[in-house]
Amino acid sequence: MPEYWMLTWPIARRTAEVAKLCEATGWDGLLVTDTQCLAAEAIVQLSMCVAATQRIKLGTGVTNPVTRDAAVLASAFSTLQEESGGRMALGIGRGDSSLSQIGKSPAPVAALEAFIVRLQSYLRGEAVPRDGFQSRLHALSARPKVPVDVAGTGKRVIALAARLADGLTLAVGANPERVGARVREAEAALLAAGRSRAEFRISAYVNVAVNDRLAVARDIIRGGAAITARFSGMHGGTASDGLDADEASAVRRLADSYDLAQHGSSAAPHARDLPDAFLDSFAVIGDAARVTEHLAAIAKTGIDRIVLIAGSLAVEPELIQQSIAALSTRVLPALRG
């Protein structure tokens, strides 16, 4: 059975309360986005979540190799690992909204690879050559090494994660066949790298909303689904394999029209333009029974963790709260039962 985590937007004086609620209602973990300028500082918020909880796992969803230095990031997570009793997970990707806010584009795959090599060396306590100096963490936690998880959709990033990381989190939507195909692709990459499947965690980001009115459920996740779907249409749509013609066209239009000033907003024109039929297949929406059935199908793909993205910006908070309550009290127990 996979683990079930939530992802949240870090908000000062609220993120720790979200972590406490996730822990109290039985979730396995909570990730916070790392997007300076648009949200509260992720590592500060994670430290508060660590202090506010005892069981739940915590991490970034995701940080990037440009705004964070490898030594600083490794030191921060090593400290959080010690403070939390070994509950941390370090999620990293090429960077998106965080980089747009400082006028930069996502890091090239080669830059992400070099960063992960350096980051993993720091976390293992090894010396890292930097401009002729042998750098290392001298205050490295004695707890288990912090696992590094790479967020990706395309073949090159999946292969990179299989070679160098401890896990991979896919952002390819909620179609079980597409998720399963990417799981098999990651397993083949692990085999090619001479690594054991047992030592590697494969996860999926899934946009989800519970509401008996399908139109309302769509609006709850519309902005968040636009974020996830955009990754399949970026860079020429090379990660859109497995989508039908209409879906592939939708994600490419989304990538071309996406307004990062309205990142994650259901009110954004690029999000409003997503067809209902696309949202119905790319996300998990509907009443509790329908959502449970869809998530159960994803769980059968061989996935190890499902990270639920349960809302968007510019949505009435009460609707999101009602959806999360239904996920916690009706859907999660049914999945585990």
C-alpha cells in the first residue's frame, strides 16, 4: 500500500497548523512548496512543522538548484533531520516559479545533475571539491541520511533520478495507465543503472478535490492542475507521451499561455481555459466514492507514495477545507481499509 501525503503552500502562522492537522487525521507526510517571493520561506516553515509534530514526515515539494546552495541546503536538511528524529525528505526539481521570480528559467538537466551529485555527497558526509577547496559538513546529523527525491516528467530527468537520487516524484496527472507507464520507465532506468527497486521510492503528484458537484470540484483544483499539467507541455511537450491528441494539445497551449504572475490560481485565464474533459481525466475529482476509486486505481500501478494537491489559489477557503475534511475522514480510511 502506498503512503499518502499532502502538499501545501507555505503561509506564515498557518503551515504548522496544517502539519498538525495532517498528523491528527492520519496522513503519512506533508510537503511544502519552495517558491520565494510568492510564499513564505519553505525551510523556516518546515522547522516550525517539525516542532509542531511528532510522527508525520516532512519535506519540500520542491526546491531547486539555483536559489539554494548545495552546502546550505544539505546543512539545513541535516539539521531538520536531527531535530525531527529522521522524518525529512528533500524534494528537488529544475525550478519553476521560484526561478521566474528572479528572472531566471528552469535549470538545465545537466545543472540539476551536477547539483544532485554535490548535494548527495554533502549528505553522505563526503568531501566536495569546490574551487580547489575540499568542503564537507562537519556537523552532519547521525540520523539516517536525508533521502533526495527528484520531481520530473521527462525521460532525461527520470533517468537522472534513477542514477543519482533516492526517489522520483512524477507529475504526469492522474491517469493510472500513464502513471503506470512512467513507473515502468523508472524501473527500467533503475535496472540500467544497476540499482535495486527496493532502495528507490517512486511517487506521483495528484490534484484532487472531493465535492458532490463536479463543476465545483473542477474549480477547486483548476489552478493547481494547471501547474502540474504545464510540466507536460513545457520544453516542446516532450513529456506529453501517453496523452491523447486533445490532452496533448491542451497542455501545450497551457505551457504557451501560462502566466506565472497568477501561478496556482484557479482564476487565471490559462487555468480557466483548461477544458472540463481534460480536468476530469488529469485530476481526481468528484464525490468521495469516485475519488476513492480513482486513487485506488493509481495505487495499483506500483507507486510507493501519492502526494495529493488538494486546492488552488483564488478558491473559497471553505470549499478547500470541506474537500480536505472529506479526504481525511472518508477517502483515506477507505483506501486503507
